[in-house]
Amino acid sequence: MLDGVLGFVRKHQRKLVITAGIAGGLYYSGKMLLGRLADMQEASAKERAAKDNIRRRFDMNQRDCLITIMSLLPELSEQLLHEVDVERLITELRAIHTAPKITAPAAVPGTNQSEAHDGGNTWSGSNVLGAGKEGGEQPSKPAAYEPTPAEEPQKRSKVEIWEDIKIQSFARTLIAVYSESLLTMLVHVQLSIIGRSTYLDSVVSKYTGDDVALEGRLVSRLSSSDEQHFLMLSWWLLNRGWRHLMALISDATHHCVGKLSLKERISHRELGALFASIHTRLRENGLAQTLPLILLPLGDTNVGDYLAANHLVAERVFTPVFTRLLDQLRDVIESPDFAFVFSSCIDRLTAQLLEALQESFPEPLPAPAPRAPLPPTIDGEAAPDLDDVVKEFEHFSVPQESRVVVVQLLPRIAREGHQILNGVPNQYLENVSASREVQALSAAVYTAEDSSA
């Protein structure tokens, strides 16, 4: 039997060697493939864990943005409400209504009425000087103080005050819309840059513990002072930049709203067109090109003002890391993407503002109920009823819009400016922070390559 097996092996030796080689190759290939699959699974698990880590960090970063903006808004609100003080104008207007009327005093015995009242003064000039008539001198009387024309306060009419209320109500609310949009975007970009730098530093520390070249670029450690100085840049918008924004918006508002009569009745659609005309005017005046000057202290004069106001020393602020972060921030602000997102934020908040103002427009009156048919004529025929013809015509006409007098809208427009900055909860801020455009810009900055490092 053994001889038979050996003979079979000698006879099929080549085939057996080939078969063994194939089997061995399959075994080792399978083992290698399994090892490769295990490595791929491990790499995939690490990649998922890294993505989850980035996603968690990004979500936390967005929550930090909302909290930071809410803490900064009161500083902006206090200055804006003080500079554009619509309430002071309303108080001035009420003072005119409640001011007592000055009546002429009663005549003093022994004098005629023309002497007792001369141009609003209690006594005439001759009596004050004690000049007597024939038959004796009259005792002198104390003279009432008569202010000179230069000392008299310039009193404005009600119409002039209402015109100021009209302009400032529109301007203040729009300044709140634009400044809150810019503050939201600025903080999101700042914290996204900080978050990205912090994440890269954590990766470097995990694997090396030292600064290393990551993908050919040096990763510099972000110190707490660099981070603090970088985040302090929002001070410029809150204390200087918004005033430049106020001047631009006030000019556009005067141009578009100044010619609007206080007694004019407008519809909600026309109010939206009015806001749109102001936005268009701002775009034509180059607002997008001035955003870097509004958001950052650019130029030696502005930098000096910024440092002096915050008691900072240039040598301690402008470190290589801070300069790199500032360059990244400026690149984002000057990019077309930033201008696009800013425009979308303005449209979003304006739509929310118009939705809130919709409550000031009453619903159109319902169509009157159909009347009873007219009685027949003498000939027994039905009288022609024009109501049916009118209804048929109205079916093809535009439905009538409710209209409100402009002066009645001003208090509500002014109040919405308060809501934009001070609302609790602040639905305007939540709306713009949660917009897809702002989130996309934040994600793009958070995951961008650091080309300036």
C-alpha cells in the first residue's frame, strides 16, 4: 500500500507541487488580506472617532459662539440706544402736549391794558423805569426777565420732532439688524479659528508633546494671552466700527425714508419694499467694501486708538501667533463668501422683522354677505343686479391690502430694535446663528488649511 502511495506521488509529483503552492499562496494571501482588512477597520474606526471628535468640538464651539454673542450684545445695545434715542424724542413730544399755556395777566388798576402787557412782559417799559404821568409819579415795579433772542431755546414743532422719530426709528432698527449680523459672523469666525488651532495643538501634543511640522506647516502653540488678545478684537466693532455703520445706515435711511409722508398709508408689502430700498442704497454706497474697517482696527491710527483704549502694548499683542490669527481673520472677512453670508443674514433678519411688524396691519375686511334679490319690475321681469357683475370683476382683480398710517408704525418699529438686541429669549439672534449660511462659513473656517502658517 505504501508502494502504491509513493508511486502515485512520483507519478503526479508536478501536479501536487503546483497544488501545494497554490494552497500555500491562498493561505498566505488570505492571512495577508485579513490583516489588511483589520488594519483598514482600525483606520476607519480611528477616522470615525476623529470625525466624531471634530463634530463634538465644532458643536461645542457653536454653543460657545451663542453664549459669547449674548454676553457682548448689552455693550452694543447700551451705546446704540443712547446715541439713537427715540425715547427722548417721544418725551420731548409729550412735553409739548403737557406744557401749560401762558395767559395774559390781569390789568393793574391805574394802568391801561396796553401798558400792562407789552410783548408778553408783565410791565411796559415806562412803568418799569418809573416815569410818571401828569399829576404824579407811579411807584416803580420789578421788571420780568426778558431773554435775548440768542438765549431763547429753539423750540421745534411737533412735525419736526415726528420727522426725527420717523428717521431714527427706521435707522435704529436697521443698525441693530446690521450690527447683530456682523457681530454674529465675527464671533463665529473668531471662535472657529481658535477652535481649529486648539484642535491641531491637541493632536500635536497627543503624539509628540512638541511643536512639529504637520503636513509641511509649523503648528505654533496658541497661548492664553494670544487667544485673549485675538478675541478682544470684537471691541472694535462694539465701540468704534458700529458708529461708522450707523453713519452709513442713517444716510441711506434719510435718502429712502425722508420723503415718506407721516400721514401716508402704506401696506405691509410697501413697507418691505421700503426696507429693500434701504438695503439697495447701502450696497450701492459700498457697504461690503467697508466691512474690514468696521470689523477690524486697520491702519496705524486705528490700531493706536484700539491699543490705547484697552491699555495694551503693541509688542505684547502682536506676537507671531496673534499676527497669524489676525491674517486668517482678515482673509475671511475680505472673502466673497463672507459678503454672501452677510447678505443672507440681513435678508433673514429683515424677513423676521417684517413678520413681526405684520401684526400692526389689520386683516382686510371680509367680503359683505350677499343681499336678497331685488323685487321684480312692473312687467314681472327680474331687475338686473349689478352685484354679480361686480363680484365677477373682483374675482380677477388683486385683493385689497390693509394699510396703516406711517406714524402708527413708528412705535412698533422702534420697539423691534430693542427686541433685536435685548430680547429674552433673543429670537433674532437664535435665527441668524442657526442659519445654514453661518454654520457653513463656520465649518469652512474650522476645517480650512492654515495657508498662512
